[in-house]
Amino acid sequence: MDIVLSGIRSTGRLHLGNYFGALRNFVKLQREAECFFFIADYHALTTHNDPGLLHENVRNVLSEYLAAGIDPDTATIYVQSDVPQIAELSLLLGMHAYVGELERTVSFKDKIRKNPDNVNAGLLTYPVLQAADILIHRATHVPVGKDQEQHLELTRVFARRFNNIYGVDYFPESRPYNFGAELVKIPGLDGTGKMGKSEGNGIYLTDPDEAIRKKVMRAVTDSGPTVPDSPVSEPVENIFTIMKAVSEPAAISFFREKYASCEIRYGDLKKQLAEDIIKAVAPIRERIEAIRADGAYLRRVVALGAEKARESAAKTIADVRGMMGIKPF
Ligand code: ATP
Ligand code: MG
């Protein structure tokens, strides 16, 4: 049976990118394979280290997982820091990760450019910890968005290297997964780049209808096409990209044709997009607050998940220690 693993950093509320890039697929996969979904609080610390906020953020992501439809009795849902074997595997894999390859990671270069005052070692070794997250359960399928493609490539490099060095066929080739389709990249509505928790450009699963309408109506566009069949500019293409996730194909082709014939009205396009986003988000939003307020339920979910995740992780760590020559007396 396939083993599926994925996680989301506890750095803020979840947005459309997290949902269409990752969370929606978690829900679809949970009955098809053995699934592990975690809340990446160690990863959050590389950029978000406010002790007053971390726990609330973990609680938020947990509540949003559950509200989106992950069933804790079917899939294993856990908090990363509840499973110490992940940190140990990260340390062990780090012995065979080269500083040069870590420094060349696009996300590392991007993060140090944005935060030149906090170029911490955790940022550099982020892909090692991520490989440990995946390999601790020997996961084969990793449902993630397009932004994670390069990290997954590194996970495969580390897995292959480990297998070669120790002469084993132990770690699998973990692949990003989106049911055979291209990985998803939901753009921001600010004209360029991806939607991100840390970018301040999110449409969140918790946003009320009115907030969604406001954000969509403020989306960056351009002055409109004047020549038939002109190419679509990046900000307008971004609107179409989000529509692809939430709207009916007929609505998309209607506006594509209007664009091609220079009759498009961006106001109408945005209205359609806002209503389609609301249709996708509102049912999830309605469940989040009730789940978030139910402390006893959340405690039960986290305890159950930690137990299941530790059991799987302990087995891998025992194997890896043996392969590397760490042996009991
Ligand atoms: P941060 O800005 O704090 O890194 P994030 O929004 O990038 O937050 P992550 O926790 O890094 O979210 O990623 C969680 C999952 O959501 C990953 O699988 C990632 O690929 C996916 N994801 C994040 N942003 C997008 C996006 N804009 N489009 C598609 N998938 C996305
Ligand atoms: Mg991210």
C-alpha cells in the first residue's frame, strides 16, 4: 500500500493555496492509502519564533485540517514536535547533506534575501528536516503544491545517497503527488508571486464572505486588451489560475472568450471569482470555529496521532540506527 505524507507550517491561517495545493488532496487521499498529515511547528520556527503565537498557530492549523474533512480515525494527524524521532532522523541525514547543495536551494536564497537579519542554520537545513519528515514514515507520495518541487527532489537525493552509502534499498523515492495532474500553484492577487501565509496576500479559509469579495475586487489587473487575441498579462492570468481551482469550466471559457474579443469587464470577472471562492470556502469556515473551541476533542486527536506517528517513526529510527552502526551493547 502507498504511504502518503504531507505537512503544513504553523505560520498563520490556511489560505486557498494551502487548500488547493495540499489540504484538499489530503482529504481525497485519506481513504486510498495510509496517510500521515502533520503540523510543521519545527519548520515554523525557522521564520516564526514568537513563543506567544506558536501554540495558537498549531491549534489553528489542526482545526483547519479537521474542518476541511481529514478524519483522525482514518489518517494519522500529529504535531511534528510530538515525534522526537523526526529530529533524530534529521540529525542523522544531516551527516550526508552537503552545505553546498543546501546553500543552492531556491527557498534558502529567497528566505535570506527577505530576512537578512536572521540567516539561521535551521533555514539552511530545512530540506534535511523535510526529508526526515517524509522518510521517517518511508512515504512514497507527498501531496504538495508546486513550490515544494525542489525540496522533494532533495529528499530523493538524500534517500538515494543513504541507500548507496549503506548498501541498502531502504528509503523509497518520494514523489510529489497531485493525482497525475500538474502540481498546483495558486498565485496571490497582488499581481505576482504565490499566495503564502507569510506573504500577507492570502484569501483565508476563515475569511467572511465580505472580506473575500473585498480582496478579490482589489485584485491587480491591467488596462484591458485592445487588440483581439492578445496575450494575457500576468496579473490577469493569475485571476484565471484561481478560477481554474474554484469555477466551472463554462465560466472560465466565457471570460476567456470575452478577453479574446476585447469585451471583458474585469469587474464581472472578479465578481464571478469571488462568488466561486465563497462557495468553496464557506462550508469549511463554518466548521473551523466550533472545532477550534473544542479543547477536549483537539487533545484527543493530537494524542491519538502522536501515538500512531511515534510507532511508525520508532521503527524507522531503529532500522536506520542499525544500518549506520549505532548498536546496543
Ligand atoms: P509560509 O509562507 O509560512 O511558508 P505557505 O503558505 O507557503 O506558508 P507552507 O506551510 O509552506 O505554506 O506549505 C504548506 C503546503 O501548502 C505545501 O504543500 C505547499 O506546497 C502548499 N502551498 C503553499 N502555498 C501554495 C500556493 N500558493 N499554491 C499551491 N500550494 C501552496
Ligand atoms: Mg511555504
